[in-house]
Amino acid sequence: MVKISLGGNVRRTMGLMKKNIYNILKGTFLVSDDSFKNWRFIIFISVLAIIMIASSHSADKKVYEIARLKNEVKEMRSAFVDRRSKLMRLKMESAVIKKMKEKGISPSVIPPKKIKVKPQK
């Protein structure tokens, strides 16, 4: 069995650390004579924590907003593609002829004539 002997400085340091931890748990650092600087530090840390929480909430809101807008863009894009394909079908000559027959208009059998306008001198 190996014995490890701690030197006097190590024992003193361990005892001091134990005492400091005990003082922190008791809260004596908040009521001692020089506690003002401790309170300032605690308030500073608390303000930083509040700012960090607010920043996190703001970032989360933005992430949710971005996700919602992406979904909206996808829906609008699909609606656009759907409407464009319907328009292409309606513009086809066969669809126009069919609609005109319903109204009693038929396509002309005489081809159109081109009118040329000569520039005047």
C-alpha cells in the first residue's frame, strides 16, 4: 500500500478552499463589509443573463418566422405553376376553337391576307 503524504501548504490550501466554499454556501459574501462589489458583480451577471435570454428568444422568433415564410413561398410557387399550366392549356388553339364553337363562332377557312404599308416619300 502506498501512502501519499500531503505537505503543509496543500493541507492549508484544502482547508482554505473548504472554508471558502462553506462561506459561499452560507452567503456571507453577500453581507460582509466589502459586499458592495460582490452585489455589483451579481447584478451585472444577472443583467447579462437577461440580455442573453432575450436575444435567444428573439433568434427563436426569427427562425420560426423564416420557416413560416419558406412554407408560404412553397405554397405560392406551386399555385403559380398550377395557374401557369392552366393558362397554357387555355391558350392552346384547340381550346380556343372549342370555346368559340360553344359561342357559335367557327374558324375561318380563308387564310388571312397580309397588308403591307409602303413608306411615303
